[in-house]
Amino acid sequence: MEQLKAIEEDDTVKGIFLIVDSPGGGVYESAEAHDKLYRIAAEKDLPVYASMQGTAASGGYYISAGADKIYATAETTTGSIGVIMQAIEYSGLLEKLGIEYNTIKSGSLKDIGSPDRDMTEEERALLQAYVDEAYQRFVTVVSTGRDMPEEEVRAVANGMIYSGTQAQALGLVDEIAYTDDALKAMKAAYGLDDAEVFDYTSTPGLFSDFSWFFAQAAAKLTSQDNQTLTELQLLRDTFGTSAAPRLLYLYGGE
């Protein structure tokens, strides 16, 4: 957010050129970045162009959706409009290892999504409603940003990924061009040919806090000859991270 603060405080800024190369991330982080960016643009009357590079999916599309123009390449992976929530359940592993998990709670739903037991149908329905609410916010952002009826957005917002050319045909992208050409187009459109471009590069972290997904995957890749060791490593990695379900605008979350 420091980069946005710098833009907000700099009166010499005449436009925002957003380079997006991200599969997305947390719902909160995606919404915060989107809302602050477009609030600043509206308050300072700044045009916003988005240039999608290799990947601009899910949360990466979320932050792009409000741009005045969205550029992608034919090779860009975008779309994945939707929400995902995953919960690890390892009660079978605990039983195999002779580990008993004791939970003391104040209400029946206090440990919803707990990894030590099966999820009940009631809990699944409640979490689905939680996901659906976040999905509706995503649909609204795309509908508003792209000036598309919500029905049209929902028709393409089923989690599917699209190439840049497919996204253009669906109305999710305006033009097919690489970043340099997209920047030239913005300069030409707003009489900024002589403008100097300042790089407000984001520091890692906004969409990169998913190491626990990869820790689980890495543990599972241990050889079958060391199956027990693998299970112990998986258990160690899982206990060492948050196992609570989390809402994500993320492509590749599975």
C-alpha cells in the first residue's frame, strides 16, 4: 500500500499504468488494493490502464477490472473469476499415528473447518454462503468496471481461465498488445508523449503469502519408501501453519 500512498501524495502523477502479473491472492488483499487504487484515481481524476502479462487471473483480474482500458496478450492467462476456500482434513492420519485431538469450545461452530474431523453438512452450507458472498462482490466489481450486466458476468465467472484473445471476445479485455505498446497507447490517448514514467514496484507479499499450500505439496512428494516420514512431515508442516479455511481470489489454489 506504500506505493499507492506515494501516488496519492504526488501531484505530478497524470495517469496510472498498472502492470499485472499475478494469479491473485487473499480476498481482503485483493479488495483493499482495488478499492484504494480506484479511489485515488477517482479523487485525482487519473486515467488507469492495465497491462496483463503472463498471468492476471482471479485476484489479478479483480484489480484490473476497474481500469479504463485493459490490455492483454494472446498468451496471457486471465479469468478465473471466482472464490475458493480449502480446508485440510487429516483425522485419518491422526488416528494412524495414535494422536488424539481434544477440542474445548464455547459453541458448536467455533471449530468450523477443523482439520481433525469431517465437516458437517451444516458447516459446509455455512461456508458455502460465506464463499457466495465474496463471489457476489467479485461479480459486482467486474460488472461495474467493465460496464457489463451481472448476468453476463456470471456466465463467464465460473472459475474458468481464458487466454487474452478469449477474454477479449468475452468483453473482459479491450485490446491485445504487449506492455510497451499498451503504454504508448495510453500516452497517445491522454497527450502524455513526453511524460516520464515512474516505477512504483510493489514489494513481495500482496499475493505471495501462500507458502503453506506448497509446504503440503512438497511433503506429499517425499518417496513412498519413507511414507511414515512423509506423514510426519506433513503433520509437522500443517501444525506449523494456519489450517483455518481462508477465502481466496486465487487461480491455482487446488
